[in-house]
Amino acid sequence: ATSDPAAKPTAAGSPAPGGLRVEFDDRSWVEIRDATQRIVFVGEYPAGTRQNVEGKAPFQVWIGKASGVRLFMGERSIDLKPHTREEVARFNLE
């Protein structure tokens, strides 16, 4: 078997391809489910928390205080504003 030269190991601290990274700028509550409806990340976390989330897309995301959370898929920043109503963001992410 030949190795794929395009395949590179992921750097420490960066999410796996297709993985998510959640960064908390303020205390917030988050629940993320993967394609199998399994909860892959849940809880209330304080400002300064950074968490990599593994799972299979599409993800169902629910964020309790969206203004206090930044969400990344791979290196792409996800804009929460279009999904946020009264500080709560609910959306699917593929």
C-alpha cells in the first residue's frame, strides 16, 4: 500500500479534519450531537475553556449564550449570528 502524500498528521491542539473546536469567551452552555444523534459534547463551561469535539457530521448544535462562544470546524470559523435568537443558537452544521 502506498501512503497518501497529501495526508498530514494534525498538529497538536488542532481538531481532526471535520472535527469541531469550541472556545468560550464567557460562561455558556453547549450541547452538540453528531450524525448518529449521540451527544459528543455537553455542559456549561467557564470563559477561557477550549475544547476539541470529535464526531461525524452533520452536527446538531445548541448554544445557550451564543455571544460568549466561538465555534470552528477545522480552521473555518462558524458565524453564529444568523442562527441566534435571544442569545440561543440552534442549527445543524455539515
